[in-house]
Amino acid sequence: MRDDAPAALRAFHLIALRGSFTRAATEMDVTPSALSQTMRQLEERLGVRLLQRSTRRVGLTEAGQQFLDRIAPALTAIDDAIEDLRQHADRPAGTLRITVPRIVLDWLVAPLQVEFLQRWPELKLDIDVNDGLVDLVAGGYDAGIRLGERLARDVVAMPLQRQLRSMLVGSPAYFATHGKPQHPKDLQQHVCIRNRYTSSGAIYRWEFAERQRWFEIDVDGPLIVNDPALAIRAACDGVGLAHTLEPAVRELVAQGALESVLERWLPPYEGFFLYYPSRFQVPPKVRVLMDYLRERLND
């Protein structure tokens, strides 16, 4: 059968339901003669007579009735699926699958688990915690959160904050014993909690800037972690210094559990972005996530 077979099958289904070429043609906005031609072509392709025609009505042959019984559920299922898609185009529903790095869990992602789901009860949230670079399409994700500098060029990205700042922190007890570094080069004499990238396994070289020129320092220390929360906890316990993002330790610094050093060498830079595969027909579930994050981060 040719590519126009689905339309012919729908025409046959409607003619059978209405018992009339005229009524079916009116609903389909075609002429009765055009609809009659469509049915003749369908019967010729199938090699079976489906309809019994008279001057007053249209009935089904035995083969036509059996054929209708087989195709009617499938056509109904297709119509239901199309209607579901149309409804999804208007409201957020289904499963929203996102990938996020560990560092944003407490200050950015955790509220999604309560506030966001309460606001959109028809949504299910599937959160994958992953610090590596993720191909959204290949992984089956609707969206992701990553630093702008780590995004691929072919994705659509929305900034989540104007700027982001790193912080170098340690506990009051640590500084009482070891003193405070006055320059990044002084870190060679300090105990540092090192970070390992989950995806590559490489050790993160701490980044600083002076007069807008960025440079890296390969620090040393007895503890290596791949979880930012664990590094912050170790810093609070006095194990050593932690290089992390300001939002992750803001409250701990305000409470006095941690102290910040070398701030003049840690200028703001491009922060986190929400990224998604395409601008074309962005799903409602992604649009409401974008709106929620904008709202929360602009408070």
C-alpha cells in the first residue's frame, strides 16, 4: 500500500461509522465523489471488496466488517496518542529527566524536589547526579545544568546567574594552627583538599586570576575526593583548605564555621547554565523548569 494508506483507512472507518459517503465526506471536508474514488483505490490495492453500496446507504461486506474490527482499535489508539501529545503541548506533564553536577545539589536542585513538584503535580522529576560532560540526546535527558565553559557549542543554554565566584575556605581551627595564605603561591605550604573529576579522573588544578589573567596551581594534600560536599565537610572538620563555589559555602562562612581567604585572586566568572537540545518546540516541562530556576535565582 502507498503512503496515503493511513488516510484511506481513516476514510473507510468513518464511512462505516456514518453509513453514508455524503455524511463522511462532509466531516472530512471533501466531495463524496473524491471519497468514493479513495475507497475504490483502497479496495483495488487490497484486492477485496469492503463496502456494499446502494442508492440509499452504504454497508460492509463480511470481509469489510472483519477488516474494520481489526483496524478500529489501532485507529482509536492513534487518535488517543495524538490527543495526549496535543495536551502535553499545552501543559507540563510526564517525566522531566535532568542531569546536574553534585556541587549544585543543596543550593539549586534540592528545592526542585519540594517546591517545583508541588507547583506542577503532573510532573515526575528524574535527577541524574553526574559531574561529567553529558550528551543530552544520547542519554535521553530533557535538560542539564553545567558551567558555561564546559558546554558543547551545539546546545541551547540559558544562564542561571550573571556571575559566579569561587572561594577558598578553611576552618578557624585550621587557620589558628597553619596561618592564612597571603598569595596563591603560599598554598605550597598548606594542606589542601584536592578534587578529582568524575568523568576524566584528573585532579583539578586550583584556578586563580591576577589582573584578569588566569593561572593554575597544582596543590597537594592527603585527601582527594570527587564529591564537593565531602570536601566542604572536611574543611569544616579542619582537615585542610577547600576550593569550591561560593553558593555552596555561603551560609557556612556567614555562620563562622568556615573562613574565606585569597578573595582578591578569585574574581567572578561565567556561571552555571541550564542547557537543552533545541529551541524548536521546547516541551512545556522544560519551559516551566526554566521559569522556576529564573524565579528562584533572581529572588
